[in-house]
Amino acid sequence: MPSAFHRHRSNDRTKIRDIAFRRPRFSQLTLPVTVSVLAVLTGCGHDTSPAVAGERASHWIDWGVFLPDDGAPSSNLWTVREMTGSQPRYVMRFAALDDRTPIPELNVIASSGAQPIITLEPWQPGAGVDQPEYALSHIASGDFDPQIDTWAHNLAEWGQPVVLRFAHEMNSDHYPWSVGVNGNSAQDYRAAWTHVRERFSRARASNVSFMWCPDAPGEGSNDLAGAYPGAESVDLLCLDGYNWGDGSGHTWRNPEQIFTDGLNQLRALEGNRPIVIAETASVEGPQSGTDKAAWINKLFEFLSREDRVAAVVWFQMDKERDWRLNSSGQSQEAFKRALADR
């Protein structure tokens, strides 16, 4: 995630595993009610033959968007659909463990034809990394069971499919639940994750799919595999990664540079789970419009040839950088064209 503190077919039609439901059409207003964990999606009939012998075949990539509650026109779901000419498969929200369950907002997302992703964060937002009361050992020992159970029961009662991304980017160092912060170990993370999953199971929240989401590995990040809870308690795998551009300790990075190592590590884990890029975006670059437009095109081309990558979620917010897909007319058009070419 951009900051520590935001609230925020292959050509032979190889079957792609995915959680939940078949891809909604643009005109579809509702999703099926029943969930089928690891339901099998088939190819969509696109001609995805490799252009060069030996090149990886491309496959369909679903897309989604994170929309902040900032009142900006570019944060409106229907505006985003108009700008992109496409219905997002996923819409993501952020929530702290002590927040109310956003059922009205989930209803809006579901009625639009999208599936909600809730990034559930065990912390007090804005209070910094040093929050030992939210150490993973406290979660695993049951100290937060009342809050966890409230979320589980409310989502179970809601009944529609939802993806839960709990305590993401644990291999970084910028959250109270990060490995190496507040005394947390990788074992503590696995124990906390398993405990939360068990509480949801007790609540019979079978409509909730669990997404495990480390940060794309980089300098200073912790071991990714060590915090993996295991295929039996994970439905979807995930990576977050951004192109911050040049300056302030960052350098311009193409999608391949950001995600290749992490994707290889995810595919080496136990279980053949689908992979989602749940947070990504790019700055504009020195050549405003041109650089970011090219980056967007490379992103979709790259991910469509990466095994098991099922979807990408765009971070639609003007924050530390203007991450929005419409930060320039060229970028917006590149995004729209990339979706049309999937």
C-alpha cells in the first residue's frame, strides 16, 4: 500500500481456478448467491496465441478498483465505469477491526455487479506502527474475538460473496501486525490468521473467501513464505506493489521488476491458488501521460502471461502520488484500451 497509514487462457483454454463466481457481464446487476470455493472458470474464447514461439500464452485478466471515501468524482464507481467502459469484477474497501461492518456499502458494490473485497486491518488507524496492543499474539489468543465474531456473524448474515483480505503486507515493516514489529514472528502471524479463519468458520460464514496478501518483495522485506498459513486456510493469494517513480529513495520500476520475484514465490507455495494483484498503480513519470500510459499497457500485458494471475485491482486515489487511472487523459485512455484488449 502506498503509505503505512491510509484507510483506505491460455490459448489451449486451460482451466483457471478462481474463487466464487463467473465473471459478471457489464450489464449484469447481481451476482449469484451461492459460493463455490475454487470454482473452475474456463477460457472466454479470445485468441490468445503467442506471437512468438516459446512466449507464454496470455489469458483473461479480471480487474477491480479501490475507491476511497473522499467525495472525489474519480472515486465514484459509476464514474469509473464510464471512464473505463468496463464493469470491475472487484471493488475494494478498507476497514479497521473496530469499525462497523459496512453492509450498506457492500450492498451498493454487489448491486453494481462487482464483488467486494474487504481489507480488514487490526489496528487503530493513524496511531502508527507502535501499537503493541494489536500484536499478533493477542489476536491468536482471543483478545479480539468479540470484534472478529461481529465481523464474521454480520458477513455471514449478509450472505453474499465477499473476499476478506486480513492483515495484508505482513512481510513489510509498516503495520502493527508486520512480522518483526511489536514482537511479531512469522509463527505468530500464521497462528493469528488461523484463529481468525476458525472464528469465521464457527460463524458459518461460508460466503467469505480469505485472501492472503504479502507485499511484493523488496529491499528490507521479510521472508514471504514464512508467514504463509497454508493452502487449507487460504483461498486466494495476493501481492501489492507500486511504481513510485524516480526520487525520494525510489526509482522507476516496470511491472515485471515489481512483481516477478513475488509471483514466483507465491507459485512455489503449497496449493494451486489463484493470484490477485490487490493494490497497484503508477506515477505519471517525466513524460506526463506517455510514461504512465505505457506502464499501464505493460502491466496488463505482463500479468496476462503470468500463470495463475486472475485479477488486478487498481488503487484509485490521489494521495502521496496521483495514483488514479485518470491522472491524465492519456493514462485513462490507456487503461480503457487495456481493458478492451484483455
